[in-house]
Amino acid sequence: MSSTILVTGGAGYVGSHACKALRAAGYEPVTYDNLCRGHRWAVQWGPLEEGDLADSARLRAVIERHRPAAVMHFAALAYAGESVGAPLAYYHTNLAGTLSLLEVMHACGVRDLVFSSSCAVYGLCALPKIPETAPCNPVSPYGFSKLGMERMIADCGTAWGLRAVALRYFNAAGADPDGTLGEAHDPETHLIPLVLQAAAGERQHIDVFGDDYPTPDGTCVRDYIHVADLADAHVRALQRLPERGTSRAYNLGTGQGYSVKQVVDAARKIAGRPIRAEFRGRRAGDPPWAVAEATLAGRELGWQPRFTSIEPILESAWRWMQQGAAAAQARTSHLTARRT
């Protein structure tokens, strides 16, 4: 069996961490990315093949060249708030892109898939912890697109034997403990890097969207899962794929929720700097509460998160912001200079 794994979106935040984990586990990750929101400097553990999922001819050529044993699928637009204002872009990129990927996989005989899904498929849920059996009622086009992607994948299992795992992770956060990778979005919309940018003086304040939610302090509560733990789960899922023709879904989270106010307070302590918070109205597409019931992944994948509280997650992100990001950009500049 080939040790090569095609990683769509492998130049992105979670995808690049997964590539590092794959290499450490003895695999050869091949990144397929259009670099629309990914970074060339993040591709460090295997070759980069530039291309878009919609370009089926290019995708097929890459698969035929590298002959991967499986695909890890991260490539997607991933901002719930943005999706409300640009739904067609999300349906085109996420749904049509996945359709193209599945067609090419079928044509090339690739039958194994680990899919990067999201807790956004659940939408509003009154349960204190959301299990995989909870109803899926997305509240944003992003959530609908992820649920549709899961449905396509499951249908392909029935139709032609695809075996797949969908990993519904909660709020990815933090940075590689070794300092080689971290979160760098443009535009940045995720809470933790925004809060730390405010601590670093790169922003004058942090916007808090909504302080009247039915939560203990009125701000949204989220389950923050370290990106290195997510990467480990993807490798474990690859190694424990279900029987041919079936798909499984697993939540990935710590089971511990933190409000926006709690995250801001913890960041103030870790950075040792003031962070001004300004309160705004609610943001469309934001459920008030999203905390994982993730014991199924522990039982069936042997996965347990190592980072189980918000403080070490924030610490790793702060180290990356202070040191790793500058080093990554310098590395990119050096490689560009060598090419020219």
C-alpha cells in the first residue's frame, strides 16, 4: 500500500499541521492547494502541487502522478459569518469542489477519505454537550455546505465503496508546539489570533459580537481544540477507516466551553498586556453555545486531546505570534530570493 496521502488544502492552517503529523507517522503528504487562503511557507513536509479542486484535469494529473492511497480533504472556505453574505461562493467552492474531488477519486480508484468537517453542521443545539447523534440544523451557508459535503461522501460510499471518516471539529486554535506553524489568515476572523493581535498592539481593540446571549456572561461559548490535537485525530482516523462502503462522523473537542469574555481575560494574563474589548451586535450565523461530546473519538479512534484547557492553547498561539510567524515569513522571503 502506498504511503502517499493527497492533502487538499494542505497549505492552510489545519491542513499544514496535518501534513506535519502525517510525516511524523511515516506518510508522504502531497499538498494540493490553490493558495487562495493557504501559504506557501506552510508546506514543509512534502511536495506542493498548485491547483484548484474545480480543475478536474489538473487534479486527475496530480493523482495519477503521485498515486495516493487516500485523500485528506481540507480545501474549503471556512468563515460562517462571511458565508451569510456570500452563500454562492461557499456552495461553489465547498460543494462543487468536493463533487469534483469525488469524481476524480472515483475515476482514479482512490477509495479512502478523511474529511475535515465542522461542528457548524449542528447549528443551534440546546444540549450542554453536542453528541454525534444530535440533529443537524445548520444556521449558516458554511454549515449547510459542510453537511452537504458529508452527504455526498456518504452517498459515494453506498454507490461505489468509498470508505470515509468525517471529523466534526469545534474551534481550531493554537499553534504547533515546535513553533514551525501557526494561524495566519487574511482576513483574520478567529477570536484567539484577533485577541492576541490586540495584545501585541496590532489592533486597537477586539470586537465582541453580542453580550446578550443565553450564556453565563452573555457572550458566545465555544469549545477550543488545539490544532496539533486535530492533526493527530486526522492521522488516527486515516489508520482506522471503517469498512469499505461506509462512513463515520466523529466530534473533536475538549468538552470544555469558554466564553468570549473568558478567552479575553485569559489572554490578558498570558500576554501580560491590556486588551480593550468593544461590544457590538450579534453576528449572523453564530450559535450561542457549541461544546463537544467527543468521547466517541476516544473509544473508536483512540484519540484524546493533550491540550485540555484554554491557557496552553493561548500560550502556544502567543509564542507563534511573537516568534514563529516572523520566522516563517523570513523563510518564504529567502526561498523567493533564491528563485529569482
